[in-house]
Amino acid sequence: MKETTMKPLYLLAMITPAMLLAACGEKAATNATAANTSTETPATMAGTDNMSGDMGNMAMPDAKTAKGSGTVTAIDKAAGTITLDHGAIPEAGWPAMTMAFKAAPALLDSVKVGDKVAFELALKDGSGEVTSITKQ
């Protein structure tokens, strides 16, 4: 009788670790794949005073352009960037936040810190570049 009760326990003892290893292997592959899809440092989310970094980790629809409005908080002509405290940008799938965007020198010269602006972005690879900006 011992022989018949030992077989199911033996089978269970052999199958359980194999199943656990298989499940762990799949999860690790998924996490490794996700880790390799983004080479950029995640940006700080809304509610902070400043946001820097690429928005590549945020979900983004297939839109090629987006419109937004906000306030100019910084202009860095040497780096060719403008920092905007903007409202939500649905076309990009972004919440309201403060972030820096690349912009042409002529656009940087057309506004100053503190200006309320409307702007258009060209979206590419999870980030945006200001293509037009007007004072409101």
C-alpha cells in the first residue's frame, strides 16, 4: 500500500518544481523584453516642479502631431529647448505636466518666460518637438 501512495506524491514533487520554473521563466522573459524596449530614463510624472527626460515610456497613440497650451517656464537657447508647464495633451496621451521640448531658434526668440502660449508638436518616438508657438 505504501507503494501506491508514494507514486502520486513522487509525481507531484517532480511536476511542481518544473511548473514553477516554467512560469518563472516566462515572466522573466517578459520583464527582460520590457526592460530592453526602453533605453531612456523614465521621466518624473505630474505634480513635480520640473520634468526632464524622454517620454518614451508613456503610451502614445499613432498621432503625428498634437496641440497644447501652457506657460513658458524656461528657455535654453544653447540647448535649443523650451520648457512648458502644459495642460493634458490627448493626442500624445500625456497628462498635464512641465517638460522641456526641442524647438527651432526662431520659435525660442518669439516668446519669453511667463508667456501663456498655444503650441503644436511633431510627435516622434515618445517625445515632441515644438513646430509652432503663439502667445495667447
